[in-house]
Amino acid sequence: HCNIVSFREGFTTKAFGDDSIVFVYDYHPCAKTLLQHYFRSPKQMFKPAVSTQSKGAPLLVSEKTLWSYIVQITSAIKTIHSSGLACRNIQLNRILITGEDRIRLTGVGILDVLQGEADQQLIEYQQQDFISLGTLIIQLACNLSTPSQNITQSLEYLSRMYSEDLKIFVSVLMDENTPKSIDDILIMIAPRILEKINRNHFHNDDLEQCLGQELENGRLVRLISKMGFINERPEFDMDPSWSETGDRYLIKLFRDYVFHQVDEHGQPVIDMVHVLTCLKKLDAGVDEKIMLMSRDEKSCLIVSYKEIKNCIMSAYADLSSGRK
């Protein structure tokens, strides 16, 4: 599941001087627990009590972020409960932040292996998961690194600082007298799930746009690299003038056309727009023709980008095959 740190393997060992069980999970570099992220930084060394915060005071966690965490955790709970298990680890120090607004439950399954559980215990543990989720929300919303001993005061604070929907949701989670299922919880937060899905789609659109730009950049880098392999090569196939003759000479003139232009005063022209435009047309192999001129201005060629691209591909293929 995307919100659970994946378990890879478990094995026993005597490497630590006893009979130990080692659990191997995926490694997420630079990840922090919620406890480290919100309560272990220098700004959070001295946490304010719930009663000292007033309307308009800065919140430790915004409501948008809280709902995002709720949607992700309940999604993980749904998968775990549907597998006939319980989480048993919904705590600040057991949930990792692995990216922006992205959390994962860690250590899932360890207590099931070490302690086991009867059917009746499973039901109790699953109900406890909901209480643990409510406690977690209260801790983040009220800026408490340890669970609150006064649930009523915490709920009053939620009603003042957050929406009524959040306060009602937490009240349902903390109600130990009313059995509930994960499906009941998901129905309550269905609108928030839709909001999260919409945000994820927008985020995916941004990522795809960035990926498209990087893909385009990669194509241009490959073209420049191929030109670099060909231009000014001292010798190839026992021919010292290989890079200065035939199609290779055309590539050299194109290199000068793109990178070595000068103005009427002989000063270098640094025009990135010109460079990118030429390289993109070369990559596409368009039929547009350009005039290439030698540095001594004694020879002039009119060729298309398509012809230049074919020359580069042919010369690079010669180099790759090791023969002329």
C-alpha cells in the first residue's frame, strides 16, 4: 500500500548474542517521524499548552494537512483491516513523513508476529486503531507531543480552531462505546477523499509537465553529446582529417552556426533562445533550410535541419561501429 512502509523479509539471527528476529522494511532516505517533524525542531522545544492558544494563534498543522493525513491513514487502515489484521502502531513516532504531504505507517506487522492475537482481541485492536487515530489528530491539532488526558478540553480547542467537521470526526473516533468499522469512517470523510484525489491529479499534472520538460532536455543533451563526439576529433580510422571532411564538415559548420555566432562588431552572441530553437528543430528533423558559412567565409552551404540530423546520425553510427 502506498501509505505503508513495505515489508521485505524477516529472519532469525544470533548475531546479537541472542535469538533475535530481524524485520526488513523499505528504506526511505531523509524521512522523519511526525514526532521529529513537529515536536523535535528548535522551534518546538517548548510546546504551549492547549489552554494557552487562542483564536487566531498560528496552528502547528493546518486543517488541510490534517485532512490529508487522515485520508492517507484511513486508506492504510482499510487495507490492513480488510486483511484481517490491525495496525496497532498509529502513533507520532511510528508514522513517517517521506515527502511533501506524504506519510507512511512503519513497523506494520511486527506486533502481530511477536504477540499474535485471538479473534476477540483482533476486534478490540481494530477498534483501538480508531481511538489511536483520534488521539493522533488531537496531538497534532493541539500541539501535544504526548496524548491528552483531557479529551473534552481538546475537543473544545478543536471546535475553536478548526472546522466543526473535524471536531465531529474526532469525537466519533474517540467514542469507545460505539463500535465502528473502517467503512463507516470512510463514508464520513468521503468529501475529503474527493478533495485529496483532485489535489493528487493536479500534482500529477505538474509532475508530468516537469517530466516532459526533462525528457525534452535529455533529447537535446544527447544531440549535443553526439556532436561533441564528432567535432574536432583528432583522428578516426587512421584518417587525421575525418572530422573535417564529408558530412562531418557540415556538422562542424552547424556547430558554429548554433554556438559561435558574432555580431557586426565581432563580439560573441550569447543567445540561448537561438541555441534551443536550433537544437529543437534539429531534434525534430524539420525541412526548414538554413545557410551555413565557413569561418573564412569562402564556402557557403544551404541545408535543412533534416539533412544535418541525418549527417549526425550517420557519423555517430560510424564512431559507434568503430569503422568509417
